[in-house]
Amino acid sequence: MARAAGVSLKTASRVLNDEPSVAPATRLKVRAAADTLGFRRNAVAAELARGGSSRLVGFVTGDIANPFYSDLAGAIERALREHGLQLITTSSDEDAHQERALIDALLERRVAALFIAPTATDHSYLHTELATGVPVVFLDRPPSGIDADTVVLDNRAGAAAATRHLLDQGHRRIALAGDLPRLWTFRERHDGFVETLRDAGVPDPERYVRNGLHDAAAARSAVEELLALDEPPTAILTANNKITQGALRALRGAAGRNVALVGFDDFDLADLLDVTVVGYEIAAMGHEAAQLAVDRIAAPGAPARLRVVPTSLVARGSGEIAAPTATVTV
């Protein structure tokens, strides 16, 4: 490239590294030669060669198609930008082997920090990275086998509040449409649901629990089966936004017309559809995660920290449908 521009290697290097004291005409000539040859500076290699570190940060999400993760990635990216860091987002598709492969690939590229929304059940292989000061922050679900910085929602409290809200409307036959049982988030939401029903004296609180519903189609099918029971539930708590959307389709028919619904996670158009949800500030979650990573870069040896983001019930109508009078008594 230096030969194509008619300059020395040193001059070409100074231009590509944006160093001062290069004549404007020479700078334009080198840039033009680089564009013609398709040359792109290896910024990561240049930083490492100077004894610096990469400005790239990796994020392994559970499912990038889920608006929760795309919104979270956006919040983290905006927060990191203030510190001169750039986010690379990938998706494990809730596959533990894919998660490990993506983590290894990002670490090989010497990212400045790593965010993980884990699906695997063992993260002990990251001990070495943590010991050497690599900033690793777990999001939405805690790690297994290691202590690391973590940001989660108050899942149990959110599910408990939603269940109490439905109980307050007179419901006793309340269903839970849930995600994969191996996911920590679902287990927390399940426990909050079951404990609240049990405390209210509802017999067999797991009677209407259905899990393994990881997409809208499976959720729709499960809710349709619940509505077809001889004693169907009069209210449903859905454990995430995709399940809520599937449940809404199932509730469109006559059988679901008077069934109350509360969904965990807000989503686009939920307000227009009058869907009551358990909401939270996704920006707060992203900011907390970014700050943990930035703090860890500055102080690698600090103890692992846990941040819990609060949830709140947003009443819009679907969760305020009263139970039929015949179902009020236990």
C-alpha cells in the first residue's frame, strides 16, 4: 500500500494510525491507496502491539430474536459508548455448546470485557480468565461453578406480585405458562408463583403449571389445552414476552374471553392491547451491567458483585378481569 501511495512505510503507518504531522495531500493519497486496495487497519492488533487492550466488548445472549435481549444489548451499548467501548453481540440460541464456542471465540479475540446471558450449567472453565482479571458479567441468570459479577431481575418478587394481583381479583384457578425448566429465570418465577398461591391457601398450586414453552407457538398450544379442561383456569400468568404473545392468540376465542392475563416482560404494543405486565427498566439493567464491567477493568481484583433490578406491576386491563363468582371460594 505504501508503494501504491508513493510514500514510505513509516508515513503510511502514521496516516493509518491517525498520527499528526502528516501533510493533508499525503494523507489523502494514502487513504485513497488503502481504499483502492481494500486495506483495513487491524485496530485490535495495533492496540495489543502497543501494550494496550481491545476496545471491543462481547455479549453472548440467549436468543437475540427475543426483544428482551436486543433491548438489553442496546442499553449496554449506549452505556459503553460513553467509555469508548464497542459491543459485539452474538446469540447462543439457548444451546450450551454454542455458548461455550462463542465465549471461547470472543476471548481469543482479547475482548476488553465479556457479558454472558448463560444457558449452560457449568462455567467453571472461566476460572482462569477471572483470575487473570478479564471482566466477565453475567446477565439475567447467574453463573454456575464460579463467582462473578451478575445482574438479574427480581424474578421471584415480580411473579409473586403478579400472582397476588390475580388473587385480589378473586381468582383461585390460576395457570402458569412457563419457559424451559432448566432456566434459572423460570425457576425463580415458578417459585414466586407457587409460594404465593400456597400462602393464600390455594390447594394444589401446581395444578395448572405448564412449562417447556420456549416459543409463542408452544405457548398457544398449551393455553388452548388449558382452556379445554373441564375446570379451566380463570387467570394465567405467562413467564416471558414470547409466551405472552402465544397466550394472547389462544385467548382470542370465546373460551378465553373472560380469562385474566398477566405477562412477565413488557413488549411492543402491550399498552395498545391492554396487557397487564410485570415490567422493569431495561436501561437500568444495561447501565448496571456496563458499570460493573467498567469498574472491573479499573479494579480487576475486587470481589464479585450482585445487582438486582426491581420489577413492578403495570396494570392495563387484562389482569384486572374479575373471577366468576363461582370460583372465588376455595
